[in-house]
Amino acid sequence: MASASAGAKRFELATGNALELSGLTRAFGALKAIDDVSFDVAAGERHAVLGSNGAGKTTLFNVITGDFPATSGTVRFFGEDVTTLPPYERIRRGLRRTYQISLLFKELSVRDNLFLSARGVANGRFSLMRAKASEPSRIATEEVLERVRLSHIANELVGNLAHGQQRQLEIGMALAGAPRLILFDEPAAGLSPAERRELVALLQSFPKHMGFVIIEHDLDIALRVSERVTIMHNGKLLKQGTPEQIENDPQVQAIYMGEKH
């Protein structure tokens, strides 16, 4: 009976909306960086947030994760109001993100970076005992190494990696500890065409239940990996739709893709 109950609980957590934003506003003095933004992200959905520089996209992520407190409005994560929770509590509930600027331990190996990410959200994370090979965080580390295609350089110091490999590692660190939703902030920034193709393949390889929200200036990448798109402009929500609807929308073409797109 206990296992059936646990299975029902897992099913419950995997349905409905992963993220619900309602009237979300963040002001810096008289400037509203995001202004009354409301939209939902379903569990398992791949959602892109697009807009020009200054549209409020990264500020939106910062409010969702708790790096910036909301001036008004609410953030619900799998049905729970997390608007006033600190970032670490949101992380414990399964929310992850990457940043535009790499936040890696460059003097440590690829494997150690991933292990610290997995251990940081695990039970017993404050233990001073050396983790055994059978410890769940060690096992999770090896699984993520395979998923992000970095097993062959697992022992390489992060500071020696190419930029694209560091981006792959950041995605791997976000995957550590069974996330329920990941926010990717411009993961293709600075990547070569070959690395961008690798990024698309990586994002498309995620299991179906693992949803994400991606901010990306490369529209080709954003539209290829997403199922639904939100367009922001001057801190407000401008448009929402499927990738096809957004790509063919005259207003979006005029503002973001150029009149000749």
C-alpha cells in the first residue's frame, strides 16, 4: 500500500502546472523591470521566453528563483506559493537555473563540480565523511556525466575546458539532484555553430517529464527546443503561442526578427 501511495504522489507532482506566475512585478525605484507578468508552465513543458535586451527576461528569472524579491504578484511552484521563500528553499523543492555568466569551480574537476551540485541538494550534505562509490550523490554524478556527454573529460580541471564544454557542465550541474524545472539563461551565448548544434541535441534529449524555461537570443535554438513561447517587451508580456505562431507573427517579426525575416 505504501508503494502505491508513493506512486500516486509522484503522479500528482508530475501533472498540472510546474510554474504559475500571477501579476508578477519587480520595480527598481520608479522603473518596473517586469510589470504585471502572468503565465503558466505545465509540468514537463519546454517553454521559451524571448525579447530584446532590456525586456525584463533575466529579471523575471531572478524573481522566480528568489534572487530578487517580487515587488508584487505571486510565484507558485507545483501549486505551492514560493513568492517569499529564499532561493535555497526553492532549490530544495526542485527549481534549478543557469546564469549568463558561468558560476563554476574552475580549480576543480568536471566530476567534482557535478558531485558538489548533487551533494548540495542531498540528505546528509553537511556530513564530513568521504562519500563512498555507492553513495547516491556519487551515482547521480556518473549518470549526469553520461547525460551531458562529458564522461571522457570527467577528471579534467574545469578551467582547462572550452567555453562550450563549460556550458555543458553548467547544464549538468542544473540537472543534479532530480530537478523538477530548470531555468536556462542564454545557454548558447558565445557558442560556435557546432556547439550550438550540440546544445540543441542535449536539450532535446531530456526525458519527457523534465520541463524547462529557456531565455535565448538565438531564435533558431529557442524555437527548435520549445513547445510554447512567451514574448516580453519593456517588462510586459506581449505575445504567447506555439513556435510556429510566434515565428509567423507580423508584430514579432517587426520587433524582434526584422521586417525581412
